[in-house]
Amino acid sequence: MKILRRSKDKAPRAYRLRKKNAAPKGLIMVHTGNGKGKSTAAFGTALRALGHGMNVAVVQFIKGNWKTGEAGAAKKFGSAFRFYAMGEGFTWNTKDYGRDVLAAARAWEKCKELLHDKRHGLVIFDEINYALKYNFLDLGAVLRELKRKPPLKHVILTGNGAPKKLIQAADLVTEMKAVKHPFDKGILAKAGIDY
């Protein structure tokens, strides 16, 4: 085996220790942007949390009656992974603003219940950013509730169009950028990949 000379080594070698946080803290995480992977990243975090013995709960704001892989997977974890699909479909399906507002309000009530319970270490509010973007929910009410969450509770909020004030309140924000998507070529969503 040939050993490369040091001058060709481009791997980072320096490591800077970060300041240690004195107190543990539950994180507020936002996955937003026009690219695919926002919910997928949240469910990957759910899998990690479950692996560390945490209980996880998800409230889905948009997909309601869809048969999704994430809902099916949650059932396999039993009571450790609670899943609440509370949407009524995409807005272009319902075409009823009042109905969408009521569905979002019901989902938000479940979010508040889960946010303040002692059972779940991680809660995911999947697609809530759309409910905020389309004014189905009051951003101020959501921010106030997030400020009141238990100190060690982790929360992930997903969906495109996360409001600027939510981004400012978050501890971690990831923006998914669409570089290339099969839908642009007319390829429809795939079970197990997109839902």
C-alpha cells in the first residue's frame, strides 16, 4: 500500500474545543427550505432518540389520510413512538381555508399537550411550518408555547417557509435546498422514499 506524502493530506486535523454548556437543554430544531428531506431528517432524529431510550411523538399537520411509511414504522415501536396524523390533505385538495384552519387548530392542541407532557423526550411537529406560512396558526401563540416547554424537551418543526421569528427562536436550523428533484421530470412521489 502506497502512503501519500503529507503535503497531499487535505483532511482537517485541527480541532477546537467548544465552550461547554453548563446546563443540559432541550433543543428547538427547524427543518425548512424548498428541498426534500425535512421530514425525513426529523424521522432520522426520532430513530436516534428511540435508540437512546427516549419516547417520541409526532403530529402531522398536512398528510392526514395518506398511508405513510413513517406512520407504519411508528407502530413497530409500540408505545415508545406515538404518531398523530391530523391533517386533511394538502390545501389544493381541501380548497377550504376555514376547514384548514380548524384542522391546524386541532393539531396544535395535540402539539401543546405533547409539548408539556413528561413522557416524550422528543416531539416532532411535522409540516407545522406550512400551517404558519398559510396563516392557519398564530405564530405568536406557537412561539409563546415553545418558550414554556419543559427545559429538557426536544422539539423539531418541519416544513417549507419557516417564519423568520421561528428561525430566530430555534437552537438549530437546517435549510434543505432543492438542487435536483425527480418531480421536475414528471416522476411522482414514491412509497418508502417520499412518504
